[in-house]
Amino acid sequence: MKLIIFVLIPLILSLGIIPVIPFSNADSTTPSSKLNSDTAFTAATFADKYKDFLFTGKRVTVIIKVTGESENPDPVKRAKEIRYLQSYILKFLSFSNAVNVVSNPQENEITAQIDSAWIPILEQRSDVISVTVLDVQKTSKENLHKLSPLKQIKSGVALIDVKCNEGKHVVYKRDRMSAACVTQETENKLIFERGWAALRLGLPATDNLPRDLCYSYQGKWIAEYKECTLLETPLQCSLLGGVYNECASACRHDPDFPNVACTDNRVEVCSIESSTLEDIKNNPVVEAFYARYEQSGESVRSDHVSYSAGNKDNFLVRMNLYFDDSYDLTHMQFYCYVGGKLQHEVAQEDILNYLQNYHCQTYRTD
């Protein structure tokens, strides 16, 4: 009897006597992956296919409209289904070193900054409807202060790099990622009455502001690569002054990447490409200074870090490392005093060798 039933079930279904009913409404609206799977890549196949790819070196911001849609009325499930539709494109963008990758599940779009040479490749994909290049206005650093904070950010300026007209200061409301240019009087009111925070970029209160802000947002700081993970929003990455990648490979630091089999999940990463005061302090001459003069002092000014040792009655040595607004090292100075008189000044290119081989008190120039 059981054998007869098993034989009849396929026949009954094929004749349409019993309709096939989906298990749930959610199952009936789950998008098909057929279009996407046609162009899926592993890191190894991607690297092999595009090993001779010629880059233009010009990064552009694009909006990628993705094929497919979801009819699920539940917004959470709909977002999950849209993300599924976008999954192979996000993987492609990760392999192609795209940055500032942001998924928009409401419109089924992805915004990213990519090398312009990838645009024709993306347009040929079966899971891409269109690729639109955004005309982002480029504003020189000298003219940034002429724009409002909002317009500066829309022009691609990191929140931490917002500039103001002379006489005004930048203040931030960190929980809302807002910025404003205000006078001293208004600044005091915002800070003490409305919960805003002042970050004077010219007066560093920390040797690594991106790191400290990463920790303040409960993120994970990876010092070796200057990355912050586990952030809640790309706007937090903007405040850190970083480049946001929504779909970075978990194996991105493997020496053989992308020619490596990576089974770990993708991660959201904020990469800090700019210099910090900590980078200045990590200069080899600083390590050599402390190795030569164990009893040393350090002080930070608005445009330089100063290292000193000794005293004016015996010998006194001072080394200054100057940096610009971006914390890029501009030049160094080194002075040696004996008995309160300047004995010699060491040229910038000779400072490291001097510290490794000589001492201010015993060195003679004649």
C-alpha cells in the first residue's frame, strides 16, 4: 500500500490535482540567486581573471542599481532579501578594492568608490541594472571654509576635516554625527548646555584621535593596520577621518591575498590613511633619542613635538619634530648646548646617525 502511495504522489502533482503551496509568505518572496550565481567569484578566480587588468588610477563614486526586488512586507526580511541579491556584487567590490561601500536596501542600490576602469565590467554583469557616476564637486583645501559643514561632508570631506571661517571653531555632537561652525560664545553654550564636544584640530589632545574615537564608539582598534572595526555606522568612520568599507575581506591582511581561500565572513572596516601624532612619535629618531638619553622629556605644541634631555648647567639637548595640519612630518631640528651655550646644530639628515653614535656632552665638531 505504501509503495502505491509513493508512486502516485509525483503523478498527482504533475497533473495539478493538488496545488503546490509555499511553506510561508516569506519563502514565496525569497529572491532567486540564479542571476547572481552566474558571475560569482572566489578570491583566486577573481585574481586570475583580472591579473592583467589595467587600472586608470582615477577613483570615482558610483551608484550601482541591482537587479531584482523583494515584495516581502516585513522591512527586516525585505532588507535581508535585498542584501542577498547584492551579495555577489559586494564580494566583487571587495575583491576590486572598492572603498566607502554602502548598501541601500530600500532602493536596492550600492554606493562605492572604485577605479573607473571597473565600470564597464560592472555594467556587463547580469545582476546589475545600471552604474551611475556621481559628479562630486572637488573643493581645494584652501576653499573648504567657504562651504557649510554639511556641504563639505557631501563633497567628500571627512567629518574630522571640516574647516571653518576665521574666528569660528568646529564643534561636533558625536551621538548624531553633526558638525557646526560657531563663534567662541556659541561654542561655550553648545558644549556646556547642549552636550556638544569641541575638537580643536590644531591643538592635539591625544596622540591618536582616530584610535581614541574608535574606542569611544565601542569599536575594535587594529593598531598594526590603523583600522577600526565593529562601528555601528559609516558616519562614525567619517568622524575618525577614515575610509569605510562595508564588505572587506576577513583575509585582507594575509600576505597571499587575494590568492587565498577565505572562509571567514566579510567585515566592516574603517581604514585610517592619514597620519596621526602617534605616527610622528613612532619616527626612528625618537626611539634613538630615548636610547641615547634615558632621562628625557616630551612636550607637544600646536605644530611640533619637542624632546629634551639634560639641564642648562651641564648639557642640554633638544630635538623638535614639526608637522602640518595633517600630522605629516615636515622637518626636524636638533640642538646641543653645553654650559648654557649652543655647541652645534645637527642637520636633519644626520640626526639619526648622530643619536646612534654620539652624545651631546662628548661630541666635538673640530
